[in-house]
Amino acid sequence: FCIYPTYTVYAKVKLRQSLEDLHNILLHIYIYIYIYIYIYTTLPRSTDEQEFAEGFVKALEDLHKQNQLSGGACVPPTLNRLASSTALALPTDLPVYTNLSAYGSTTVNYSTDTIPFPPPALRDEPQTVPDMQIFGDSPPLSPINMDTQERIKAERKKLRNRIAASKCRKRKLERISRLEDKVKNLKSQNTELASTASVLREQVAQLKQRVMNHVNNGCQLLPNQVQAY
């Protein structure tokens, strides 16, 4: 049951806001037209400018007629405050022109101090820092000396050859050290094998002596064993 009254109140509020916006727009249009008329009444004009200003005069007359027909009904308090604040800055006795001749012949003296114009906004322009390497005091380039260039190339070549020779000597010494280690290992193995061979020879001699002792004591050996000894 409470939906319809709430919707009606909401519609009234939206309508009032729309009327406020409309009156604000009309007020701004009035202000711009008054400023335009003030500028063109105080400055000398040509025929083209008069023809161009005639459209603004007609538009101003239409706005006056619409304002008289509406009767200023439902003017919100915000519009009244805005109108009272702008009335201090704009002249109150602006004439209403009905034709272009009356517009061109009438001159009104207005004080430019009554119209406060806002100061122009400062734009943040990007600042560029100059390159110190470009604008610095760099020494001038000396001319190229071919003899010096050849000498530098020869020194670099000698240095490369020296480094390559040192690397070659280092590799050669490493190879010699590896071969010496291998020779030492082989010599130690040869010594061990020689000692093992001498021990085995002694054992063989001892075994032969035992066999001969058995034969001398009257032991008979098998024929294949006799052939072996």
C-alpha cells in the first residue's frame, strides 16, 4: 500500500532536480550572451560581425519570451542563490535589442572590473633535463694517427702471442708432469713384480731341492714327473 506514495515522492524529487538543472543551463546561457554582447558593444565592429551577432540577439529575444511565458515558476532556491551571486558581477540594466540597428547604435558604458574572470589554469608541462654528456665540456676529438694505430695493433698482437705461448708452455708442463707420474707408477709396479719373481724363483729352487732329496732317499717318481724335472 505504501509503494505508490513513495514512487510519487521520488518522481517529484527527480522532476525538481531536472527543473533545477534546466534553470542552471538557462542561467549560464544568459551569462554567456550578456558577456558576448558587452564585448561587442564596447569594441568596433564590421558588417560581418554585425551579421554574426544578429543570431545571438534573436536567440536572446527567444529566451526572454520563453522566460516570460514560464513566469519563473518552480524556481529552486539554488537557482535564486546563483542568480543573486551572478547579479553582483553582471550589469542589471542590459538593454533588450529588437533589431540589429538598435544593437549597433546603442552604446553602454560598463566597468570591466565588475566581471570577475577566473585566472587561467597553469598547465603542467613536462620538464626535460639536458643530457650532461651532450652539453658538457667534452674535450675535442684528436685526429687519428695511423702510426699510433699500427703500433697499438702490433702491441696487441704481441700480447696475444705471449698469452698463447704461456698457455702452450703450461699445457706442455702439465703433460710432462702427468708422464712423470705415470713413469713413477710403472717403475714401482716393475719393482714389485721383480721382487715377486725372485720370491717365486726361490720357492721353485726349494721345491727342486726337496724332490732331489726324495729321489736320493729311494723314493721313486712317476714317469711324467721325472720328465717334468
